[in-house]
Amino acid sequence: MGTLKDRLNDDLHTAMKARDELTTSTLRMALSAVRTAEVAGDAVRALSDDEVLAVLTKEAKKRREAATAFSGAGRAEQAAKEVAEGEVLDRYLPKQLTDAEIAEIVTQALAAAGITGKAQMGPAMKAAQSAVAGRAEGGRVAAEVRRQLV
């Protein structure tokens, strides 16, 4: 099919032709973030699909946090816009794990690494994050690791 960035560009063109303003603006924002990541650092480079996915994950998280902030401030219309943008970005992200799935994966990762106590929180987080592989937010994984390392 091509790279994830190519898919974003193709979907942007389709959204522009369909005059879908929400999708167009969201994909433009996402592609802008990808381009910014490409030029960050010492040299310009093309991002791998995993790196593009990490940028999209970060942007989706920003949308969720902004929606929470706007709804807390009584700005329901702006919160709804942020939620809608997040839903557009979610089309490109892997399906998020449920809390039960996270608990099972963390249990297996901790057992495989032989980690039992809170003193080993750093290695525990590293093992759990690599097992989850971007299918859940770090905060949710960290909370489960802390819960299991009592």
C-alpha cells in the first residue's frame, strides 16, 4: 500500500475533494507535525512508519487533553471539535488495549523479566512498554505496573 505518510497524503486529497473540512484540517495538522519531526535534529530525514505513528499518537493525545480542558472550562463546542479531530486521528492508530488486556500483558512482561518489587520500577516499565508496543498510553501502563508491584 505504501507508507503511512503516503496514506495520510492520499486521504488528505480525498477529503479536500469531498470538501470535508474537519478531516482536511486534521490531516493537514497531522502532516505538519510529521514534517516538523522530519526536520528536527541535525539533518532532514524521512520518518519510518513507526515514527509517523508515534507523531500521530502524540497528536491524538493532545486532542484528548485539550477536549478535557475545554469541557472543564465550559467550552463544549471547542471540546466537541477536539474530540472529532481525535476520532479522525484514531483511524490511523492501532486499536487501543483494554484495561484487562493491559493487566495481562504487564503480568506476563513482569514474570518474563523476573521483576517483583517496586525498587525495580524502571526495568519493569521498560519491559511493560516494549510488550505493549504503542497500543496503550504510557500513563495507563505505568498505573498498572505500579498496581502489580506492591
